[in-house]
Amino acid sequence: MNKKLYQLLSFVAVLALALGGTGRVFASSAQNQITAAQTWTVTKSYIVDKGNIGGKGCNDTWPGTLSQPLCTVNAGLALAQPGEGVFMRAATYPSFIVTRSGTSSAYITISSYNGEKAIISGGSDAVQLKGVSYIRISGLEVTGATGSYGDGIRVTQSSGKFPYYNIIENNLVHDNTGSNTVGILIENGSYNKVVNNKVYNNYLSGIQVISHTSVSPSGITGNEVTGNESYNNTLGGGNSDGIKLEGAGTNNTLVANNIVHGNADDGIDTWNSPNNIIVGNIVYGQTGSGDGNGFKLGGGGTGGYNIVKQNIAYGNKRNGFDSNGTGGNRFYNNIAYNNTNFGFEDGWKDAPCTPATCQQTFINNIGYNNVRGNFSASAYTTVSHNNLWYSDGGSAKVFYNYSLHTTLSSFYSASGNRLDNPSGGEQASVQADPKFLNVTGGVFTVQSSSPAIDSGDPTNPGGLMVINRGDIGAFESESTVAPTQVVVTQTPIASSTPTVAPVSATATPTEIVPTTTPEVTHQVATETIFDDTHGAFVYSAGWLHEINLQAFNGSYKKSTTKLASIDFAFTGESFSIIYTSGPEFQNVVVYVDGVKVGTINQNSPQYQYQYQQRWDYPGQLSPGEHTLKMVIRNKNNSFGSLDMVIVR
């Protein structure tokens, strides 16, 4: 029988506010705590018990069971095959290197055992994945890497083998202070995920994705850095960012829903890495010895061309959002507040740029009470409308070619009648107090009387879920949930009840038939939650990933394509579908094992959207594996969505 491991994640909605650029931070009260269950399946477990927690001793010649555990991680790694796992009981273990890959349907899992704290300490790299793929590192505390240019967790190439589809999740990575060490480094690899980690007090950046074109000339792509907290990485001064993307070959990285604060250099720095998606991040209080930007979105002549939307930058030493001399960035629905220089900086470009080649777009953004100015534009700023620029006292506080304009009318004229026309009809920009609900308490949603409501670009260029006409800023006016901070808990708990197979990066997962009967018997969970990003969901064409913090884990999938479908293999006896309904939501037909079992058809009132709506399967299935299929059956342009599925 397979063993099911649960990783409980606590998502607590908080938002901190830095006051006066001093780095002093206050957090709002926690709200809307959600606990999710993440599932793994392993066919065999190897238990490592260096600290003799089980009282049985240990020996590396033993089979690695609870009654006969191994002493070292390396002994477990020598035994573990694809689909199997190495689980460490509470103790401090030396560094280790992983040299065997899993497969797309059978990851090798390396984790703490049942919520105990396994600490990996020391070494040049405390944990290294060397030229391997399909490895999951989860629930570890990683500290004390001391090598020059070593790292806490390093995912890297070896002898022409590049790392793909690895998952680094739910770890504490801190105090790796050897010269030029990074907390978590993805190097010359693609489609890796760094998810829900807490990373702090490292020498250089907390999290870095880098390509070396001499090693990987075709570049790297498709990596994800999501749901992490990265803070107080300071010892490297001007090279200590919270999250850094580097290298002209590093592109198409998703950086989403992270909280980044108190780093010496920049919060999120894409440097010379182009074509990334930066969405839903909160970045504040970069006040150290480096540049101190919230978001640095270019540099080195090859950066830029990023999509930057629904982010918040506040209380940073320099700019909230800095184009850093490059072009092609598109800024949609961001908020910059109380940054010491500019809220949005686009006043200069590197020498290769021309107004035709380095165009920038700013739509639906709010710059409020930034100290020097809310927006700095130039001839390279090609599109700017439906924004709100305002400082207390009434000034728009916007600059064109570094000349101050206190009104949007004057700014519009100085730009050659191109940018932020206050009389532009449906594309008009706004010079008025945004009326945030509680900016001193860190709440950046707006009051019902805010001029930002229904003042966004009606074409919705950022592709957000909107109510009626979209708003200016990061949240729709109906959204009352603050951005979510991840609280990492290291609690993988083994269970004797099987569930779906591990996440497959390239194919639909299949359940693995166990080769042995596990010795361990532990608690059985009654529900398992699979959110919309889980790799076991197989989407047909036409599904879009939507960010909205009222949805479960802050996102959901939607499609407006008729007959678009989702397939999901699961093991259980019942299930519920959590979805988002809107005015046009119609007729999503639900099938189990090829048999229609129901239709979801619950429209929300006009101009409103209802999040985390629930449809429960009315019957009970036979124990075992089943296939759920959802199909949109109605006309085009009426959407269906998926937020999560609960399996019982």
C-alpha cells in the first residue's frame, strides 16, 4: 500500500507597512487563515534517524525502516529509486548531493519525517541537486553553508545534464553566510519550482534563478518562484536582493505571490533577464546599503520586456518600480506608495535604446505619496493612461524628463499630448486621493467612494477578472482580502491511505503500484485539497491563470472556450469542486468515469463575482481511482472556472 504524505500550509492574510523609509514595519492583524493539504505518494520510504529519536539506534547497512533506520542521508539516497522517498527524523545532518533523478510520474522525495525538524547544516552547498530532474526537496531547515559561492540549496547542471522539473518547497533556508552564498539557487535549469519557502539572512540574494550562456547557450525557461517570503538578505550589500533573475538566457520565469522585505539591494530584480511575468508580489522596506528599489525590471542591455501586474511596492529606499534603463515592460494594476524616490521610474535608458525600441506601457497603476514623485516619464514612455497619480496636498507630483509637474494637464502637455490625459474619456488618468481603506494599516483596497473604481482601461489589457469596468490599482473594489503572506510549516505527515500519484511535469500522473508494504501506520486525513495549479489537473486549450486574492491560494483557472475541459485522476469516494462564478458563468458539466453526474450553473448577480463557490458530488463512489472531467458546454464567451477540488 502506498503512503500518503501531507504538507500543511498556513496562508495568513497580512500586509506590513513601512513608515517614513526608516525600515520600521508594522503588520496588520491576521485574517482568513486557510489550511491546505498537499499530497505526495511514495512507493517506499527510507527512514534516517541519526539522532536516535525512535530509540532503535541506526546503521547504514540496515534497510531504512522505522525499526531499523539508516544513519546518514547519503545512505538513503543510495537506495532511493524513482517514486521513493528519504525521510529524516529530527537531528542535524551534514550537507548532501543528489545525483539520481526521478521521473515525470515518480519523483524522488527528500523531506523531514512527520513534522519533525531535520536540519541540514554546513558544506559548500548544504543541499545540491547536481544535474538531476524530478526531485522534491521539502520541509527541511537548511543553514550554515560556508563555501565561497556556495548556496543553501543549489539546483545546477553537471557534465551536460541540466536540471528540470525539480520542486523546492516548504523549506526554511537561512544564515548561509559563506562569501557570495545564495539561499536557493536555480542554475542553468528549466521548469523548476521554488514554492512556499521562507528564506532569510543569507549572504547574497535569498532566491536566484541564473543562466550562464557559456554552459547553457539556449537559455533556461519556465521556472517558477511563487509564494515565498525572502527577507533580510544583506551581507552582500549591492548584490543582496530578495529575489533575483539573472542572465540574458533566463526568461519566461513566473515570480508570483511572494513577500519580499528588508533586503540590502532590491526586492525583486530581473536585471538582464527578459520576458518574465511578475504578478501579485508585495515588496517593502528595502532600506539597506544597496540600491533599495522595490522592483528593478531591467539592466545590462538585455533585460526588460516583462509583464508586471498587481504588485505592491512601498517604503523602499529608492524607487517602487524601476525600469533601470531598459524597455518593453508593461505595468498593469500596480501600486507604489511612500517610496523615497519615484513610485514608477522611466526617466532614462541605456545607450542602445531609442524611443522606438525601448517602449514602456503604464496602465491602471496607482502612485501615491511617493517622496520625490509618483511617476517619472520620458520620450521612451510610449503608453500611459488610466493611472492615478496623487500626493497629499493635491499635487500629481509627476515628472517628464525630470521636470516636475503638479497637474496632469501640465504633464500631458509636456509629453507632447501623449501621456496621462486627464480629459481622455475612457482612457483618462486621475489626479485625486485613491482613498485606500487603511493605508497606515497596510490595506490597499479602496473605499466605495474611491475615484479608482471603474476608472480602469475598459479593454482590461492586464487580463484581470473585473467587475463591470475594471478599477485602477491592484484590487477590484469588491475585493476586501489583503494580500496573503505564506507561513511555512514543516509538517509532512505519513498516512497509510493512498492518493493520486506525484505531480507530473510532462504527462498526466498515474498511481504508482507499491512494491512493499510500508511499516508505518499513521493518521488518515479525511480531506485532500488540490488547488488549480496542481500538476495532476490536465487542461485543454484555452484555460487562463487568473490572479485574485479572494480565490483559494490567490488564483484560479478560467476559460471562455466552448467545450474546454479539465481532467483529473484521483483516489477517493467523494469530491467537491470549488469554482468562481460570475455573470456569464454557465453550464460546466461534471463527469465521473465517463458518466455525467451533474451540471454547475450558478451565475452571480450582474457586475459581481463570487469566489470559492462550492458544488458537492451528491453520491458516493466505490473506493479506488476515478477520473473527474469538467466540460464547458454553453456558448463561447461565457466562462467556466476551477479554483480547487476537495477529495474525500
